[in-house]
Amino acid sequence: MPDEKNIKIRNRSDKPDNIVLKEHEIVSQCASLEEKLPRFLRGFFVYLKGNVLPMTRLNYLRDISFFCRYLISETDLTQAEEPRDISLKDFNGIRAVDVNIFLDYCRQYTVEKDDEILVYENSNRTLARKKSSLSVMFKQLYRDDLLEKNITDGFDPIRVPKAQEREIKALRDDEVMIMLDAVSTGAHLTPKEHQYWEKTKKRDKAILVLFLTYGLRLFELQQLNVSSFNFNRGEFKIYRKRDKEAVMPLNESASMVVSDYIENERPDETRIQPDHEDALFLSLQGRRMTERQIRDLVKKYTSIGLDTSRKGGYSPHKLRATAATSLIGRGNSIYDVQALLDHEQVTTTQLYAGHKMNVKRDLVKDMEWELERKERD
């Protein structure tokens, strides 16, 4: 296999190079998947490119690629050996019941790998996304006169909890304080974690404070640069979904922890890998931290705040929920919080307004049956 070519960015936009490179990586992954799928889907690929966000496009293509591999390995609906060889005639033979059986298969399936068997289990939310991917594809093929029937009306409904039915997971204020105390002092860390903490405590604290203050999405924080910050003007710039830019005001806490990290802990240029010189949050190897590294960091510190196992810690998205509930709990306008968090619909923000952190605890506090029984005894 020939060596991969180095990617050079010739950027004439206002976006930082790392944002352009990230978008290029997503587009490249989409192109790679499209090359392995049937040629008659080209019109559908064009539709996706012009109508959905890049990450949504990538997820749709992944779902459709998995569906095609399922047709080959688990059904007699095609004689093809590779997804790209599946014919339009094969697709015209697919009925709604076949898709429903596929979605049921996706609930739990196994994959043999070397000397182990991997068991995959998907929630209804994931199944609903796979159904959506296939529905969009089959509808578009029907509109393009490539399929004789629109089979999507026969797809079985998948029950997904409504937003207001979901339990919102967020840290309480006292749990936030325990977490911040841990990252400030090293408390509750294992000896091995403490060794890493000595080298990254200012970085870790800056990450947590930015998540908690602004409710940033994971990719928004991961792509931050040193040049994103203008401390003289008290602001920093982030790049959001739908190709939007946003300028965020720096409060004293955020300004203090980010400045402290940049000035007193962030590696100097001699220890930073090429093309990562402007990245704000760096790994110990001198490279921009990956989303997975940031996610693991957040789970570690939130598990301390929650007093649970490391596996039981929260994801960065739960810190986004923490920011929302804390801001609304302090009396801020729902519409202002919506603008800060970049919610497309205010109804999303209203979910956090209706979430009372201690309501269940308050309800059961006066129902101490066993304590009252002991008092009578």
C-alpha cells in the first residue's frame, strides 16, 4: 500500500486551518464510503451532500453501508459479494418487511473477531436513526424513478421516548464543587491518575470550567485554538454546527483558568508536534487532544463529583446539561440560555427549565416510613 500523502491546507476563508481540516476529514470519510456502495446511489449521495450536515451525511452512509453488508451476509436478497456490486434489481426486490427484519436484527447481533465474539446491542434511539437513514434513501430512490414502489410507509414504528420523558442527567452544584476541588487539589485520584494530574491539572481545570460555563459541545471545545482567544477584548471564538461562528464573552473564572494553563503549563513550541502549534488543549505527546481523550477526562472527574466508578462518570454532553440547568436555576432567561447554548428550538432549552434537580428528593423526604416506624417502637 503506498504511503498516504500529506495534506496541505490552502485556506482563503476566515476559518482556522484545523476547522477546515476537520471538515475535510469528514468529507473524505463520506467519499470513501460512497466508493464502496452501489453506483445507482449517486443521485442520493448528491441529495445528502446538499441537504444535511456533514456528520449527519456520514452517519447516514455508515448506516446504509451496514445495511448493504447485512443484505449480503444475512439474506438471499442479493448474490453480490461486495456492497458496490448490489444491483438496482436487487433493491427493487426489497420489501418493507425486509427492512423491518433488518431493524429487528440490529437490536442485538454478534460479530466473530479472531478468538472472540462481540455482542452489539442498540437502543431504540439508535434503531430509529437507522430507520431514518433507510427511509431517506428509499424515498429519494423512488423520487428519482429508480424504485417502482415507495416502501417506507410499511416500515414499523419505533418507540423513542419523547424529550420530556427522558431523565435529564446533570451535576448538582455541590457535585460540581467536589469535581472542581478534585481537579484543583488532586483529591480522590488514584496514584497513577495523580502522576498524570501533576502534568495536566491546569489544562484539565480549564477544560471543565469552559464546559460548565458555556455548555460547549465536545467538538467545539476540542477544536479551540490559542488564537481563538482575545484576552484584551475579553472574548473567544468558536465554530458551531451548520457552519456558524460565535463570539463568546470571557468571564473572570474562564479567563483566569485558560490564561493560567497557557502561561504556566501548556508546552512551549519545541515540544509541540508540527501542525498542532495553535491547538489550545494538547496531549502529553504535544498533539491536539482527541475527542476521546477529552471524553475520558470528563468521565474521570465527574465520577469523583458523583462519588461513583470511573465508568459511571458523565460525558461532556452532561456538562452541557449541567450548564443549562445551572444557568436557568440562577434565574436567567430561557431565550438567553438558548442563544448561549445554540439550541435550534427554544423547546429544547425549556426541557432544562422544567427539570427541577431536587424535586424527587424533596418529595420522598417526608415519606420516611421505616424511620417513622422505628420512632413509634
